[in-house]
Amino acid sequence: MNELSRAQIRDLMAQVLKNQDKELPADDAAQLREIGFRSLDFSELALRVEDETGEELNFDAPGLRRIATVGDVLDFLVDLQHQ
């Protein structure tokens, strides 16, 4: 499996937002609601991570409910690669 670093996932997240003319803030504490990062955007990011790693990410909806910041997204996807 080709594992992505936190920085690589952050770059992918920035691309997802850029496609919507939005910008990813430098602060990992930025609230997703404030930057307009929605569940559909998370799905697109997860698919991009899967494409890059060649592995399917398995996660459940309850785990997603805890995600509120940019850092939460990055931590979640980094941790998910270790499962």
C-alpha cells in the first residue's frame, strides 16, 4: 500500500476546495463549516486518497460525526490508512 502523509492529504484537500474556488486555510483548527467543506467534499477527498494509495478506505458514519476541523479530517484519513 502506498500510504499518504498528512501533508499529501492536505494538498489533496486543497485541490478539492480549489475546484470550488475556495481556499484551504493554513490553520488546522479552521472549522469545516466556515470554509465550506461539506460531506460531499469529504467523500471526494476520500476517493482521491483511495486513488493515490490503491486501497479502499473503510470508515463508518459515526466516526465522521466527530470531524469538525481541517486537522480532524487530516488525522482521520491518516489514521484510517493504518487500519
